[in-house]
Amino acid sequence: MRTLILSDLHLGGVSRSDLLRRAELREPLLRAIADVDRVVLLGDVLELRHGPPREALAVAQPFFEDLGRALDGRELVLVAGNHDHALIEPWLALRAELPAQEPLGLEQLLEPAEASPMVKRLADWAAPARVRFAYPGLWLRHDVYATHGHYLDCHLTVPTIERLSVGAMSRLLGRPAHEFGQVADYEAVTAPMYAWRHAVARDARTGNALNGIATVHAWRTLGGGGDGDGGGRDGERRGCSLRAKVGAKLRTRALVHGFPLAVAALNRAGLGPLRSEISSGELRGAGLRAMGEVAKRLGLGDAYLVFGHTHRSGPLPGDHASEWNRPPAAPGATPGARLVNTGCWTYDAIFLTDKPGESPYWPGTCVLVEDSGAPALQRLLLDRSNAELAPARHKPIPA
């Protein structure tokens, strides 16, 4: 069976960086699925943290209708991530009301109506594709497991908002990540946080602190890009005064120099272990180490583990194989999981360059899993320029 996996579509995001809302950018994907037996949407398919679900659903409907017609009776599997965890929350809530059951396993396969009314609506739009729902992941072969990857935040050493939220919840519940050993442990710490964020966004659009825009601005500043006021182009449009520019530089300098001190304080507060380094190499390495830790704790052995979440595709030429193929925990022990990341379908301007495909965050990446062999990356948007992919708010300013 040939399976095509893509993740992190974030359909309905307020920034309009979700590329598959655009019909011309859906075409390469629809062509790619012509000769596959199954498509897996591996989480963060909908952006449910930015505002009411109806807004994301309105954006998603044309995509699901096109996808369903292209699959024409073949299988579509949906998986929830952290930004669309609400897709599975009704099932999880109902499960908690029933008599005691076995702990959550690596693979729960559900019919759309079992998961939630929202999943049922997506399945109706995707007809005539045959839709199923899987959580937190599914086995594609005996040696290939796929999951969104949001559990890695429990072990991440980069102080993202998600990581800090997980750390606070873990400390509040008295469930440290170094004791985790099953899916239920991860769900106990992450699910309440996701439910709260979805509840906040249910009736009105959220502010920058919750929708991720403030985080992007902070990463741009700490990484040395931008001017600390939300992007150089916005600044040009506003015609910042000299005083405003000087103030922005001072704020940037204060943030950069204060960041290590803030991380040290977070570690003292018991939210760590965290590191203050946020280079591109550390962002990649930290995510892979964290995902390798999840794989080890869930007992995946040396299976291929396909995941998304970080938006960084790989392994790519030039990557160190040792980062993606987890070494044995001890001499003579079984090697760890072999990691493969699907990348994303969002335009993340902070991570992109003008040369197509130069950045590992270049969108339009999928993973193809066949009956044998290693899962293979497929980069479907390498023929599109940065300008073609950029949403309207990122377009260059006319001279």
C-alpha cells in the first residue's frame, strides 16, 4: 500500500499563511495522490486556536472537497495535533465517562462520527473518500508509525510557549515528564492545556499571545532578524520615526540580553530543563532529541517514526544521520527510532529564504511510505518562488 502523509496545514489561520486554502497550490498535491492508496493528514489540519471553529471549517471545506474527489473511494485518515486537538476531545471526554478501560494505546482507529461532529463534517465534505480517524497515531506498516509529534513538547529544551505551558501543567499535576511511559501520561498533561486554548478561541478570535504571532515576533528578534516591532515591512508601511526605531533597537537589545536570565529563572522555577540557545541547529537538534525520547518511552524500538509538529522537514541532504537515527540507549541495546519529519504546508516567513527549497522549512513537503524501504520525502512546491507562496500580507511593497 502506498501512503502519502502530510502535516501542519493549519487551515483557517488568521495570517492566511495556510497555503492549501489556495486552489492553485492544491494542484501539486492533488496530482501527487493520483497513484497512492491512502492519504494521512497527520495533525494540525485545522487552526482552531485563532478563532471560532466555523472560520477554520469555512476555509477547509474547499480543500476537503477537492481531496475527496481526487481520492475517489480510496482512504483518507485524519489525525489530531495540538492545534486541532478539539477534533478528538469529544471522544476522549465520552471515554472518561464509561466504565474503566485499558489505558490509551498507540493507535485508536475510529469512524468519523465516533471522534466528533467536526470530524464527521470533514468526512462528509471528503466524500467519496473513505475517511477514518486515528489517535494519537497509526501503524502504516509493522515498522512505520505516524503521529503528529506534539508529545515531544514534554521533553523539549527550547523554551517555546508550548513547552512552558506543558511544564507548568506537569508541575501542577505532579507528573514529571521523566516518569512518562505510556500515551495516557502525555495526554494527562497536554490535553487540559489544549482544551483550555480551544475554549478561549471558541467564540472570538484570540490575541497575539495565544495565536502565535507574538511568539513569531520574539523568535525574529532573538534570531537577529527584523527590528523587534513585528517585521520590517510593517515598519516600512508605518513609516517609523527615528525615535521609534531607536526604541525598537533598545527593546531588542534588552530582550536578547535578558533571554538567558529568563531561561535560568524558568529552570529554577522547575519548568526545565531548558536551554537559552535557539540557533537553527539547536532548534532542529532539540526537536529530534525530544521526539526520540517520546519514541523510547512509548516503546517504538527501531521503527520509523513519521511526525510533523516542528514544521522542519527531514532528513534532508546535509543533515547528520545520527540526529535522525536515534542511537542505542546503551552498548548492545536495540537502536532507537528512525525519525522522519513531514515538514509543513504553511508560509513561515521568518524561516524562509528566496531560493526555493533552500530552507528546510520550505513548505509543500510530504512523506511517501511504500510496502518496503525507508519513508521518502516528497517536496511538491520546489517549482514555486517565495513571492508566489507568500500570502498577501507578505508580498513585497511596490516601488
